[in-house]
Amino acid sequence: MDKNFIQIRFVKRKNGEGEVVAEKEIKKVLVIVYYWPPSGGAGVQRWLKFVKYLPQFDWQPTVITTLAGDYPALDTSLLADVPANVKVVRTKTPTFGKFFNKKGEKNLPYGSLEIRPNDSFCKKITFWIRLNLIVPDARKFWNKYAYKAACQELRKERYEAIITSGPPHSTHLVGRKLKQKFGVKWLADFRDPWTKIDYLEKVKRSKLTAKLDRKLEAKVVHDCDLVLSINQKILHDLAAGEKGKIISNGFDASDFAGKKKQLNQKFTISYFGNITGERNPAIVLQALNYLTEFVSNLQLDFWGNVSRDVQAELLAADKNHLIVFHDYISHEQVLQEMIDSDLLLLIINNVPDNKGILTGKIYEYLGAGVPVLGIGPIAGEAAEILQKTNAGQMFDYKDENSIKDFIARIYENRLKGRTADHSAAVGSFSRQELTKELAEILASMCE
């Protein structure tokens, strides 16, 4: 019997007619991802959870990933979520973080390539090289090791499909090369845009570099068998056409199991993730400064990296000492802090054409069961999710009065002991349900 099948035997004891043999097909899929535990950050969660639940839907994944890459953060607690029966192949990984470990720079640029006037000459030239001479991204130097490991797996085992996930979008070039060599079915997953991502549209790049990047993007979309993404906006920008499929990000209910809410002494509004100029929360601080005329126990927590420019602006405007900046914590700790908060802050990048932007944290906010204060396009996809699940509300970037009223209403609910309950409305965003969709898409692609 083929090793990709398992055999289950049932015995009919009543009539003695013998045994019935049922065969259940277990298909293998090769998943190639750069960000994987112990890497922390939002980019890890999507495929960590897919890999966790795929075996429940008759797909056995093998993961090819980095040994020690340039990660936005480290979170060893995520290793516990990797199933013991999933093979993980870690390869040699060139890293460049050491060039940014000076003068306050923690890691290789992640999510931003902006240069400030007071940046050092070395940083300016390094960023220029990254933007104009390294296409599509600096993680491309891992590709040859990932490709070699993938070839070894494809020669040893029968895989029905391969999956590549980006960012970094250079990983898709590995999938394209494998498709050309082995003819295997290939799904390319886009967690974020490629050439249309906001931080690339804000910086100066040579026309030749931008053209080459767009050409690589088009080749990947053309050559893969299926394009997967988190929303319609990304698929539209990729011109994916009929190849395009959507599976949103989500939350894992098991991550929240056993966690109980512990009220903070102060009414706490919490933001989790990176803060850049496009996600400036100054309007929320303005609203809180006004509300302190009536209440005195407010706090605004930031868990994650905050750009120096935004941090300086916030501290200058924090007249009542409401803000607390926290260092990176493990994902498990993040979830507990979410649950313990009174209000969760969601900010969509204030950039043109942003209605389709969805941050991964919105789904874990749903899982936490805490009201969400959204700042962003009131007719965008994030606003639609909040409205559909009754989990919160989205406000325009300048609508200070409505933001104040919303915070005051949630504050009053806390005083009266009222709690939100939108658990019944968020089930479609559970990781298990989303993985079931993925399994169906894979099966259809491989027919």
C-alpha cells in the first residue's frame, strides 16, 4: 500500500461476515516559510496555525524554514504550537541584523524602509542599497538553501503540492523554481502586498528597480497554480484573476482556553504591534486628555515597537502621564494582556487606498472578547468585520468627538459591570474553520 495512505479496519461482529477495509487518503504538502518559531511577530501566526490544524483535514505538512533568520522578535513560546508529528527542516540562513545592532537599531528593517534626516550616513547608504540593488528583498539570500532542502524532500517523498508564503516575497521565487523543475502544484500565499505595500510606495526607488520588482511579481502570479491572500484588495493589486482565493487570518480558540480576565486598577486601552507614522494614535491621546477632566484612572498601553518620531510626539502631548510603553512579550502573554484590557486599539495605516488593509491583530482582538476601538476608513474591510461581529466600531482619523463618546460609553459599561459578548459571531474566523477552507482549496487545486 502507498505510504500516503492509512488503513483502518472495522470488524462486523454480529453476523460474522468478516472485516471491512476503509481507506483514507492522507496527502502531503510542503510548506516553505521564512518566519517560523522561534521567530515572533504577526507574520508567524498564519502558517503556524495552518500547519497545526491541517492534519485534521487529511493533509500532512512538512515545513522548510530558517535555522536562525533575521526576525522582528524572538518568541520561543510559539514552539509549543508546532505539532510533534510535523517534520520541520531548518536550513542555513544568511543574516544581516548585525549591521543594524548599533545606535539603537535592533534588527534588519521590518515593515519600514524610511530614512530620517538625522540618520547616519551608513544607514542611509545601506537602505539605498536595499531599495535599489536587492530585489525583491534582503531575505532572498536564504533562497538557495531553501531550494536545496525542498529538492531533497521532493525527491524522497511524494508531495501533492507546495506552498510558499510571503513576506518575504522572495520566498515565492523558490516556489517558482520548484514548479519549473518538478511540475508540482504550487500555491503562493500573500499575507501582505508585494510591490503595492505602503512602505515601498513612500520611498524613492529607481524606475528600473521598481520595474524589475513588478516583473518578478507578475511571473510568480502567472506561474503558480493558485494565489491565496487575506483580502480582495491584495488579489486585485496582484491581478490574480480567477487564480485568486481568499482565506482571512483568524484566531485560535485554544490559545485563549483557561485564560481569565483580571481587571486592571485603571481603565486600560491597549495597542499591540508596531506603531509607525501611518498608525499614529495621537487622536486617541487627545480624546483621553479631554476625558481626564472627568475621570482620573485612564491608561494607554503600547505593547510593541513605536517609532522614535511618534514616541516623541506622544510623550510631548501626554499632559496627564497616561501612556505606558512596554517591551516585546511572548504571544501567550500578549493574549492575557488583551483579555485584561478594557478596550483594544486598532489602527489602520493612514495611507491612500487603505480600505482593504487588514492587520492580523484584529482577529485575535475578536478572540479576546474585548471591545475594539478602530481608527481608520469607516467603509473599509476592517470596519465591516467589526460591524459584522458587533466587536467594536471604526472611526475616522479626525473624528475626536465620536472617539471620546465611544471611550466614555465603554468606561461607563465597566463601572456598571457590563461585559461584551460577541463570541457567537466570530466563529467563522477560528483557525480550525479557516484551515478547513484551506484543505478544500488544496484538494481542488490538486484534482
